Amino acid sequence: MPRKLVILVTVFSLLVFGLWAFPFFWYRPPDVDAKGFSWLAEQTNVAGWKFSSTPVGKAAEAVLVADRLFNGEFSRPDGATIQAYGAKRYIEKENEIGLFSHTPDRCWTAIGWSIEPGSPDHIETELHGLRMILERRIFVARDKRQLVYFGAVVGGKPLPYRLDQYRSAASQPSYVGKGDTSGTWRRLAQTRLWGWAWESFVNRTPLAGPQQFIRISTPINGVDPAAADQMLKEFLPQWLKPTPYRTEFDSWRSQMR
């Protein structure tokens, strides 16, 4: 074999190996037993609220590839309601990114809800010592308005960047109600989507590993959403409580056997 060809093949092989090995050196793998690794457990017994579980459809389960799903509605005697949803992954999946790729910006608008312009579009809150960034949206469908908070924890820490990668595309009226598949190319054309991947890289925060996605929402009565905001902020730390990751993981694994 000619020497130049040997060199070319060697360089190409080293390049391929480098691209394959780079994530193992760059991204910081989480230590689930380390101090500071946080994990949150969804509660069904919340003072003053009654919980009713709502099964997640098989199609949604297949797309999310979650290890555990929590979905249901909390209600109060005064008629107030809060919809609560949580998705968790304890181990790496082939379709790992899917858990965070199906945010309300993408899925709710695909079935006919539209995003009402307004601010703030995100809030920062402390949840049992976790300084979390939560996306805040007001979704509208016919005469209904719904206030939604959603966010995520990855590797035992709050996601250090926003989950707003689909907001720009979803805010366009022509996107609403078109279904998820038809909006794929429009989402890919948004620079924020690629910026989201870049933030994952520069923060050295992999999308793989233990992760959880949370979402709560409530109807808005009247024009001013202030009361709905206050209710969700008060409800969040009651619904989610700190828990040892190992305990929950071992419980889930025993159920899978």
C-alpha cells in the first residue's frame, strides 16, 4: 500500500476515534452518590389537594422513552385545579434526547394551542436548594387560557440553560395545529434550536444520564394571570420533594425484574 494512502487512512481513523471518544473526556459524568446530587420525587398527597391519576397514552410513552411517568390532576374544594406531569430516565436510552425534545412549545401547539405573547417567558425559582430556570407560557385555545411552567434536572443538577428551543417556531400562527411532523423543518431552521445544543456543549452538561422533566399548569380565570402564578409557585415545592436517587432507582429496578 502506498505510503500516502497509509497516512491518509491512519489520520482518518484517528479522527473518527477522536470524535467517538471526545464526549467521554469532555462531558462530566454525574456521580449519583456525591453530595450535591439532587433528585426530586413527585407527591400524590399534597395538603389541601386531591389527586387523580391520568394514564399517559401508549403512543406518548413510546416517543418519550421514559423509565417512569407521572401524570394527573390535583383539585381543591374551591374548584382550583393543577395538572402535574413528570418524566424520568434513570439509565441511558438510545433515543436519549427525546425526553427534553417534547416540550409544551412543541407538543401543545401541534394539537391546536397557541402561545399568547407576554412576559416573563421564564422565571428563576429555588426548589429545595435547587436554583431552577422554569419556562413560563400562557397557552390559548378557543376561550381557554392555561398557565404552564416547565423545567428539567440533569445529572442531579438543574439544567443550566433554558428549554426554549422551540418557542420561536411555535409562536408563529402558521405552525399552530399543523401536527408535530409538519413542523420539523421549521424547527430545524430556528437558530435557537442549535444554540440549545451549543449551550449543552459549553456547559459540559450532557443530555444523557439521570434526568427528569417537570411540568405543571392551571387554567387562568380572568385576564390577570397573577393568581395562577402565585398558586403554581406555592404548589411546586409541595408537589416535588427531595429524595435519595439510589432509593428511587433501586425501587424502579426491582419493579423491572
